[in-house]
Amino acid sequence: MPKAPSEKQIAEEAQRWWELSKAYHEGIIKYGFASVQSCFLINGGAIIALLTLIGSAGSEIHTYLNDETKLQIANIFFLYASGLVLAVLTHCLAYINFSALAVGAPSPSELKKYEIEGNIDGFSFNKSIIEGSRVLAIIFVLLSVAVFLYASWCASNILITIF
């Protein structure tokens, strides 16, 4: 019959799991911010690249572009700008998420009380705000990437017809 773990072993195991959980959460936050920064980079870079291409073509490009093509190019700019707006909104949602976590976080004395009682139901986390902002942030990042891909596809089709 196996020997029951001592309180020290239980405490060490709990500490190990706490550190592992903390590392996972830090990784999730780092990857999340890297994703949002990538959305800023790809959409902003695409706007700059398109402006550079049009600018380097010179004034003669306007003479052989019809109004429909000019409108399509404007729509592409709008799509890339929409990707940037989605990235900004994702940052706003991250702020809301962390604010909801900070407001609901227990004080050290409350945490000790809950540790002793073994009950964490008293924490005042607003789960709907936290989960809602997290899900919306993920959706916005994915939409930002999708908008970038669609705008790039549209841009490539226009560039094929122009050049």
C-alpha cells in the first residue's frame, strides 16, 4: 500500500504546479502581444508598400488607370486600414481584460483567508468580461490577418492587370 504524501510533499507539488501555470500564462500573454504586433506590422507595412509602389510609378500611372481601378486601390487601402483598426481594438480588449482581472484580484489578506478555507468562490472576478474580451481579442486578431490576406489577394489581382 503506497504511503500518503506528507504535507511538505503536497506543498512542494502545489508550488511546482503554480510555477508551471504561471509560466503558461506568461507565454500566452507574450504570444498574444506578438500576434497583435504582427497585425500592426503586416497591415501597416502593406499600406506603406502600396503607397511606395504608386509613388514610384510616378504621375504617369494616373493616366492609364481607369476610375474602377482607382476605386479598387482605394478599397485595398481601406482593407489594410481596417486590419490596423482591428489590431488597435485588440489592444483595447487586452486592457479591458487585464483591468477586469486587476479589479477582481484578491488582496494578500483575502488570498491567505481563501487559502486557509480552501474556498476561492469569494473572488470577485467578472468572468463574463474576462472571457468575452479574451474571445473577442482572438477573433479580432484572426480577422485582422484574414483582412490582410484578402487585401493582398485583391492587390495582387490589380497589380497583375496594371503591369
